[in-house]
Amino acid sequence: MISENVQRFVLGDVEVIRIVEWSGAFAPALALVPESGPEVWQDNEDRLAPDHWDPDSDTAVVALQTWLLRSAGRTVLVDTGVGNGRERPDTPRFHHWQGDFLGGLARAGIRPEDVDVVVNTHLHGDHVGWNTTGTAGTWTPTFPHAQYLVPAADDAHFGPGNAYGGGLREEDRLIYEDSVAPVHRSGQAVLWHGVHRIDDHLTLESAPGHTPGSSVLRLASGGDRAVFVGDLLHSPVQILRPSCNSCFCLDPRRAAASRRRILERAADERELVVPAHFGGAGAVEVHREGTRFALGRWAAYTAT
């Protein structure tokens, strides 16, 4: 379904707005998180259904969403969805997709020219699509005044040089050509690695494994903390079992190590965990239970 919901909460001096473009049943649970095993879904049905799992069909439920941050006088987008009218032959759900991303921004009071920073947590197609608009051969940046922050390791991997080698599909080439290369040509792309500070509240950090340049965005303002984890997590099952990767992780060992490290810090520093694709409230607190993690409170919103 296409959601009309635009939701908000405030962390310290940063306003966080959630724009949900689509949510619903996505894939069989064990196809999305192959290593999880059926028991973790069944044993946690009360926490997973119906927002994250449909027990009747054994299907994982996810959301396609963007997080919009108003921080230090600037507007920051965290990931940009699929983009309309794209050639995505390997992903039938998103092939020639038509979504209402720009309508969601408008309902939040944001025009494309208002965006100052675009964060691509990584360069998979459902995170970079609205970087650009147009048609084949005429793609141009959607946000004319924005700086696009692109992980250098992902740019090297998915770009024409394929510096990391392997792991590429024809669709990856199409994604780079229509959603990343135009931002380079416009001079708006900024490559970064390791740590990149956006402002006094927001810092990007590498968390490789899902892709070579997969990253997280840390928010710290006043006493509030959050971490936008991109695709380190596709389902709450991966909080309960952090060794379990999604089917999309390119380097499973590194992805699991990054996931555990980020969850340990989130639990210790009381960071709200904000993944790219959680359904329901979309963001959750994480607590330790011995050597494991448990789900805490979910984010509470005020409708805008």
C-alpha cells in the first residue's frame, strides 16, 4: 500500500520526520533472514506480528521509508528510496516503480530545493533512487542545492572501476548510472570514509559488511541519542539474533560484526535504533539481556 503518513518526533534540538512511501508483506521470512530459523519468529510472535511478520503466510513485513532530519538549521535526508521509472530487472517489485516520495516530502513541508544534505547509507537501489529525477539518459539531481554524502568504499565497488571486484549485477550498473553518476557529474557528490561529521549533532560512521561502504548515522543532541542503521537490520529478528544476516549482505561475516558492535553501543548509550526498513513504528530501543539483546520501547510520534 502507499502510505499517506508523515510522522515526527524530536530528539534534543533535532526534529526527525518519518516519510513512509510503502509498507507491506515483502518476502518469506526465511528468505529475507535465511539464518534465523523458524523458531525465532514463532517464539517471538507477540513482538513481531503483525507489524514485522505475518504468521499466517510466514512473510516478513517491511517499510520503504526515508528519515528527514532538521538539524542545526539544515534539512538532511537519510536515504532516498527507489525512484520512479527505473530499470530494475533483477527486482520485479521495484521495476518501473511509481511512488509518491516527493509528495511525502511536500506533506512534510519540504521542497527539493530546501534539502541541504542527502545521506546515502549505502548504494543499494532502494536507498539512492530519488537522488535523481528524469528519464533514461536525462537523470539529474533531485535536490539542486544539496551535498550528497556517498560512502567512498561503495562508490569504488559499485562504480565503473568495481575496485572491490565481484558481487555486481547488471542492475547494480543501472542503479549507479541513473542514481549516482549524475550526482558526480553535477559536482554535488562528496565521498567519505571512516567518520564524517555533518554538524554538531550528526556524524556518519562506516559499518561495513552489508556493502563495503555500509554506514550508520549517529545523532546526539542534549541527552538524546539515536543511530540510523540503514540495512544493518531488516527485521527485529536480527536484534534478537544479531549473527543472522539478511539475504542482501555482501560480506556476511563483516555485516554480523558491524551489527553486533552497533547494537552493543546502542544498548550501552541508550541510542534509539532507526533502521531503514522496519515496519510498525520503525524505530526501537534496544536493551541487553545477558549476552543477548531485547526489544525495548518503540518510537512514539505526533502526526504532522
